[in-house]
Amino acid sequence: MLEQCLIHNVIEAGCDEAGRGPLAGPVFAAAVILPPDFKNELLNDSKQLTEHQRDQLRPIIEREAIAWAVAQVTAEEIDRINILNAAILAMHRALEQLVPQPEHIIVDGNRFKPYIPANSLIAIPHQTIVKGDGKYMSIAAASVLAKTHRDEYMRRLHEEYPMYGWNRNMGYPTPEHRKAIGKYGISPYHRKTFKFDNK
């Protein structure tokens, strides 16, 4: 069972990202504040869920969350600042959109930079949690939103560049995707700093 929150009696947001590993497309992140009494038996780390289960959960999370937001950092920005910084920036962009702003932030993984809201000089306290998307509800909810919103976006890009199979591989380096890069070269949505060897 997932824990409700790390710190009780504060407004706590969970953050997670999707799309650090692909060769193409943006990295997405979500930030979610859930009500203290939120319960859902299905909710788990998005990687442990089927696509159908994630699609089932997304409208429930979006409807029942106190606040939620999704943000992205483009391939061009990833090339400029690197994927780790881009993933953290995407989380900051998601956090910026939350109303109310959280009093505490929990983040999946082990790397994060202090987030200072626009109207403040002080960073909101945060805690990184390895495999947090399998431990805390708000991080799991953020992982579901980041993944489903990114997949939806990649399906739209697929209509523009169908030769890469992004509706199936979501930009990840599958043999099909690498072969298409070898044949057609890279698109404007590819991350130029990533390795494209099409072996």
C-alpha cells in the first residue's frame, strides 16, 4: 500500500517526470497535491501499470486532486542544459502552476534543485525519495499524469513524423526507431546530444 504523505498536516505536492530516456520529444513532469483522504486501490508507480490502467487513473487524479499541473521541457532545451537539469526544470514549471502552492515537496529519485516560488525568496522544503513513485500516492499520481500526457503528446508528433513509430515507441530507442533514424535522419524533435547509433 502506498503512503498518503511524508509529512502530515501540510500541503504536500508529489513530483515525477516521464521521458528522460527517449531519443526524441520533450521531457514531461507533473506535480500533484492530493486531498488527505484520497484513496485508490489501482494507483501505483506508472511503470507498474498497464497503459489502460494509467488512462483509467488520469481523469480520476485530475478530478479529485486539490491541484495538479503538467509541464514540459523541449528537446532543444534538453540539448542546451542536459537531461537531468531539464527534468528538474520541468518539475519546477509544473510546481509553478499549482494553486495553492505547496508547503512541502516530495520528488521521485535522488536529484532535485530547491524550488523558489515566484512571489517568495525562500525555497519550499523538499525531500527526494528513491522509487518514491512506488511509495507515496502524490508521487505515483504525478508519475501517471506525466506519462499519460507525454504519451498523448508523442502520438500527436507521430502524425507529423510517422516514419519513426512514435505512436508505439514514444521516442524511446527501440530497434524500429533506431532503424528509422538510420534511414531518414533525425527530426527537429530529436535530442541532438543523445547517441543515435542505429546498430
